[in-house]
Amino acid sequence: MANQLDHFFSAMSDPTRRAVIERLVTGPASVTDLYAPHDMALPSFLKHLNKLETAGLVRSVKTGRTRMVHIEAAPLAN
């Protein structure tokens, strides 16, 4: 449980990652849509998504050439 909390708080400690979660509350979004409002290189943004995915807060699904990101509420419910 402590390790799960560490991952959660580490993921949520960054304003970019909090903004991604806030956007995903309204529904799934493509990586391109999530990346657009942030002033950083795409590889840097993908590291943020990876951190959220590692914490179990989001999941991504690739359909064709588009990667859609969905929020995962289960870690928040535990």
C-alpha cells in the first residue's frame, strides 16, 4: 500500500501531470490533444504520461496511428 501511495503522490506532484488528469476527467483524449497545450518537447511530455501510467492513473490504447489515453479511477478509489 505504501509503495502505491508513493507512486500516486509522485505522479501527482507535477503540474503538467495534474493538468493531464484534469483534462482526462472529461473523457479520453489522444496524446496529441493532451500534448498540445504544453510548452515542452514531445519526448518530455511522454515521460509525464509514462509516470502517470506507472502509477496506474491512466492507461493508453493504440488504435491505428492514434494513441488514446483514458483515466483509471481504481487507484483513486482504493
